[in-house]
Amino acid sequence: MAGSCRGGPVGEGLPIGRRVAYWRGRRRMSQQVFADRLGKSKSWVDKVERGARSLDKVSTLADIAAVLRIDQSVLLGRDTRHSEVRARADGVERVRAALSTYEMAVGRLPPREVPPTGQLARTVEHAWTTYQHARYPQLIEALPRLLLDVQRAYARDPVPGRESLVEAYRVTASLLVKLGEGELAWLAADRAMAVATGDAVLVAAAGVQLGQVLRATGRARPALAVLRAAAYRIAPPDLDAGPPAHLSLCGTLLVQAALAAARHGDEGVTASLLEEAAELAARVGEGHDHHRTGFGPTAVAAARMVAATQLGDVGGAVAWHERTIRAAGWRWLPAEHRAAHLVDAARAHLQAAEPVDAARLLLEADGTAPAEVRHRPPAREVLAQVARSPYAPATIIRLATAVGVSPT
């Protein structure tokens, strides 16, 4: 039979009773046990599975899905995940094509009218806002056209088009890291660094994404060297008189460097860099988003949690998580940042053998920014691990099934 639902013959053409029987078998429940959990008779279950009794009540469908620990869309055979995966893959390929144009290098004139510089700058700002709200499907759809426009604008007039091009490459790299496209993200970050060369602020801003890419692709040691150099280059001689925007860039680069050191297992360097970042964060304060960094004391506290997890200090990680979410600046962090933190905290709780707490945090992350859980490979991995726990609540099983992460 064509179609499947993670290994079973349960395509859209199969009657719902057969799908119920299939998933009951997967859960190793007899008809009697299944009936008891539903509060129905064994005869009722038998008739449903044979198709002799219809299932037309929403409440009954919901009860069956909960007992079987699957999403109702799976029970009904309405699985839209494959089209979502295809759309995301198509979007990534269009971004790849946009990054593969070399009009700037060969001096080719723009083949069509390019939006004015101010309009392009606003479009790039909107792209960043979309990213920070974790609307990844919308952003991947919009980026190819934006990249072509900013590249053509830069080819037409490099001076006014430079900043928008760097920022477009930065947001592209950030999104591609989220989607697990590390090598393509590296191309975008490298392009940003190349265009930014000569402008210390733009280089520092592009360095943030380069650091993210290097860490995401397992290059912790070179990331540490690059990030420290970029941080100290942008650091003001007098910290008390330094512009908050420069302090934010410097502090964010130090945070990235600290996370690279933690990935490399260097506890002393990690602690030292985070202390430097905390000192800068105290000067910047909360509620700012200079150069799309979201840098401040709460951001540093969140980074301490990630670093502790990477260093194997799960007790410290859980403590830093609690401190982070109680901080006044928690609500000022972008939704993307908060949801990513909650996923990282779920990983820490999982390492501490606390799957119920991990499940709670994943559900909170899904409520904060669904795409952070549903489209980001590391988050899906944590979700799968939690869903496989014998103590996983039904709510997390339904979420795992709904996003295509098999709990079995």
C-alpha cells in the first residue's frame, strides 16, 4: 500500500479503523486494554477497527489519539509534514542559487530595476524582525529575492548598499545555522566578512555570525581565535565612555568565544571570557538590541547556562536557567532567543535525568516560537530523546508525532 506513517502501512487511503488498529498494535495494547483506557467496550473497539462503526465525534478522536500517543492529524491521515520539508528544501536551494551569483565580482550591471537604498534597508530590517520572531518558513521564502536585490544594489553603488548587504548576509547565515545548513551558512558569513572588510563595526557584526557558523560546524578552536580577535578589535579603549553599540558587539563576540571554548572543553577560558562579557553587559544594561545582538546581563546569564551544559555541569546549567528566566531582562529577549534558551535548558534537564521537566520546557519553547522546536535539527533531536522516555507525558508525545519526530 502506498504511503506510510514512520514505518507502517497507514497512508491517507487507509480507513481510519485500520489506522487505529495499526497504532494500537504499535503501542502493544490488546483490544481490551485499549477499550479500558478509552472507557469503552472491547466490542466497540472491534467494530471501529473493522469499519463497522464510524468515528465522527471530535472528542472521541481526541481521546483515541491521546491514548495511542499520536497526533490527530496522523490518526486522520492528514500528514502535511512532507510538503513542509519539501518547501524548506526548495527555499534553501533558492538561497543557495542567490548566493551563487557573482554580479558584484564581474562588474555586471543590474539587469532590472533595484529598489532604492532606503527601501532595501527597511526590507533587511524586516528580515531581521522575522528571524527574531522565529518565523523561519516565511524568512526562507523571502531571502532569495532580498539577496538578489541587495547584491545588485551593491553592484550599482557600493557605498550606500554596503551595510544592507552585510546585514542581509548576516541574517541569512543565522537562519541557515538554525536550519542545520552549516556549510551554506559559512558561505553567507564569509561573504559578510568580505564585504565588511575595512569597516571595524561591520566586521565585528559579521564576526558574530561567523562565530556561530564555526561553532555549528564543529570548528571550535578556530572560532575561539577569530572571535577573540574581533572582540578586542572593536572594544573601546575606555569602557566607561564606550558606545553601547560597540560594547554590545564586543560582549556578544566574547560570549560566542566563551561558548567555543566550552565546546572545546576549556573551563578556565570559558569562565574568563564570560566574566569579561558580564562586565560589558552591566554597562549596556537590559532591553537593547544593538546590531541585532540582544546583548545584556540576561543574555550573558543564558550563555552561562549553555556553557555549563557543554562542560558537563548540569546542576550549574539548571541553576543558571532558573536565574535567567527570573531576570528582569528575560522578557526583552527576542522570541527566537527565549525559545532557543528553553530548548537548551530542556537538554540540560534531560542530561540530569529529568525528562518531565525537559518536556515542560520543550512545550514552553513551542508555545514561545514554534519554528524553533519544529524546524531546528538540535531541538528536534532533544524532542525525540524526551519523547522516548517512559515518563514522557502524552502532550510531548503528541508534539513529537505532530512534527515528524517518532517517539518509538
